Amino acid sequence: PSAYIALDKKDAVAPVRRRIFGSFVEHLGRGVYTGIYEPSHPSASDEGFRMDVVELVRELGSTTVRYPGGNFVSGFRWEDSVGPRETRPVRRDLSWHSLESNQIGLDEFARWLKLTDSELMLAVNVATRGILPALDLLEYANHPSGTALSDLRIANGTPDPHNVRMWCLGNEMDGPWQTGFMAADDYGKIAARTAAAMKAADKDLELVVCGSSGSGMPTFGDWERTVLEHCYEHVDYVSCHAYYQELDGDLASFLASPIDMAFFIDAVAATADHVGYKKRSSKKINISFDEWNVWYVKEHEESGAVNDEWRHAPRQLEDVYTVADAVVVGSLLMTLLKRSDRVAAASLAQLVNVIAPIMTEPGGPAWRQTTFYPFSITSRLASGEVIRPVIETSTYTTARHGEVPLVDAVATSDDDRAAVFLVNRHLTEAAQVTVDVRGLGSSVITEALTLADSDVYAKNTLADQHRVTPSANTTAKLADGLLTLELPPVSWTAVALG
Ligand code: AHR
């Protein structure tokens, strides 16, 4: 196939929002224990954090980290995880059928975030607790001093408030798998009251109300409408969650997963606006796409891998990603960027070991999965404004998403630099691409990297940690404002321009 792409600063969508490069750490499997925290590891800091993982998180370029769940939060008592470690209780986590030692809690995690230079996004347990525990957590986390809970934080060794800005009002409350899940009407009322109370404490908080756990949920659309009718004036974002995987050997459809993500975003934005118009509100509700990734969830469900032995930090959801998975992750991130006018924040789910770009071995190395690369490169190169391209290319037919463009792209443009991100979905053929960058004022290529492999199912593993890495795209040329390059089949590419 071939593609002609026109880029012009006039087609700016929105600023590159750094929070789009967020991620997620849940108390699940080895996400925390032997993931970010392993006191006996050779690289451990005085506090027990794996510094080899900290280095990789910094390289990944993840910005805002959602914590502590996920489904985990719906059974969580935050008070268990602060104060002297020796008195913290061990609890059962019903969502993942494992034991939680509470050795890492808000104060430790906030210190870890400082090492990684990231922002905390905190979820409260709306499902099985209530307004007062949420307010207590807010006081503990954010109040400077002179109250019972802020002084308790200080006594626990954290003098400065955490000043958490973004808060999730529960997690996936539309999902029957959620401990304490609710009907939209019930959740909307509780979310409105919780949000109003939290904003009475601090009117500048940014609150995320739960949207749908996927565009395929039976309540999708009605859920958002009903929930927002209750809490439109009290919240700032509605969440979207989406996981994709190759099903029935249909790689062509899998590569087109961003079509669903784009539909999901457009539908939620339209529904939020519909509620806003009905309320004659001038306010816009934006989207926090706070769980997205490739996840082989069907295989997990079929294997029935429930941890019935109530183990601490068992190996759970440790998907090993392929080149094709990385191409999908890269193109999902491109879709989030393209929709930056409504998607204000996003979280790759998750960060370490659990459906994650970073893997660790207890006592051993930490390494990059294939999906690490498109995320880290995009986070590093994207700056300034997002430019939505005009693309002429041929299409292919998919079973799940209909006619889909073979080549997709998005660009960013700053004062003195620009970047173009591209994907070729053709299963067997390279794409010849011309990008008109005259409208960006670019005159030189500073970097061109492609992720591709003759084996689209190649992976990085403990035994072969560098099997898949991006390589220089030597076909990229820039002359007279026209960038030309070849994109291998099933590939993701980034070109940095000066
Ligand atoms: O990210 C894994 C799980 O996926 C989260 O706990 C939950 O919110 C979602 O179903």
C-alpha cells in the first residue's frame, strides 16, 4: 500500500497533555511486591524500592500513576496501609483472591512516585465504604496540618501533604465482577454525594466518575447518561476502560483495535455533551481513559486461574507481549493523542509485571516488554500541539471493525521540533508513505525508529530480554518539505523532525 499524509499546524487539535502518558499500579499479583518493592533485591533503595525498576519507569516516560486499584480498591480500607508497618493487618483481597500485607500504602507509594518523577492519581473505595472514609483519606493525604488525620500523617513520617489533585470515585462500578457493583442510578447518586463532599473540602479537586468498563458492556451509553445526570456539576472527568486482544487468530481485526477506541471516545464525549446540553451547563466533561492496553483476558478467564491458596503477590496477569501487541499499543496511544481535545488523561494498565510494559524477576533482572517501546518513544518525542493529519490511503476489510485504513498517523508540533507517529497494518506488505511536513516548518530528520519483526509474535522474555527492540528506519528522507519512508508490514514508527 501507499499513503499520502498532509500535516499542518492549522490542524492543531489540542496541546499534548502530559497526563495522556499515565500508567497504573494496582495491588494485584506482583505489581507492587517484587515489582516496584523488593527490599532484598540487590538494587533496592534504603526503603526497599527496586531502583532498576525506577530507572525503567523513568525511561518509559509515564507521568500520572493511578493507584491503588483497580478492582482491588473496592475491598480496600486505606487506614490499613499507613502507620507502623509491624501493626498493619494482612487482609484477603476478594477481587484477585490473594493476600494483601499492606506493607506498601499511600505514604510509601507517594515517596516511590517522587523517585520516578510522577504524579499520583488516587482512587477511593466508593463500592463498599462511603463518604466519610473518602473524606478521611482526603484529609490524611492533602490537609497540611493541625487536624487529627493530617497530624497522623505527619506522625507517620510524612510532613508535607501529598496534594493529590486527581481522584477516582471508585472503579468499574458497572461491572458485575466488581465487589459491591451497582446499577447506574445508585452509583450516580453515591458518586454525586461523595464528589460534592470532597469538593466541599477542596473545590479544586479533579474528580473522575466511573464510566463503562468497555464499549461492549450491555449498559454502555445508558450508564454514562444516567450517572452524569446525577453528578454532572460535581465531577470533571468520566472514565473509559478498554482492553484488546487478538481473538480467533484474526490479527487483521486486532490491529484495527483503535477503531473501537475512537468510537468509544466519540460516543462518551457525545453522551456527556448530551447531558450537559439538557442541563444548560456551560461545563464540559472530559475523558480520563484510565485503563487501556492489550490484555489476553480471554485466556485468563478460560484457564480459570483463581488463586485459591490466598497467596501473597502470586504471579497473576503476567502477559508476555509480542511485536503485534506493541504495534497495537502504539496505535492506541496515537488514537488517544488524536482525541486530546476530549481525552485529558489516560493510564496504560498497568506498569510493572501485571499486563505491563516492565517485567521483573524476584532477585533478578528487570526488562522491557515489546510494548514498552512505542510508549516510551511517544512520551519522549510528543510535545507542543497535537496535529490531526489528513490521510489518503487504501483500506482493508476486517471482520470486527469493517473497512479500516491500512496506514494511520498522528503528529505533534512544538516551536523547534515536531514528531510523526505512524502505523502500517498490512499483514505482509510494506507501505510507501509520503508526508507533507511543509505546514510544520520542519527541515531535518533527527531520529527515525521503527518497531517491526519478520516474526510478528516475537517477544522479550527473561531468557531473551532484547529479542525485540526498535531500529533505525534508514528509508526515511526529507527533501523539499516532503518526508518519504517505508513502513514494514505490521509496524509502528516514530520520526522526529527539527
Ligand atoms: O487492570 C486489571 C483490572 O482490569 C483492573 O483491576 C480492573 O479495573 C479492570 O477490570
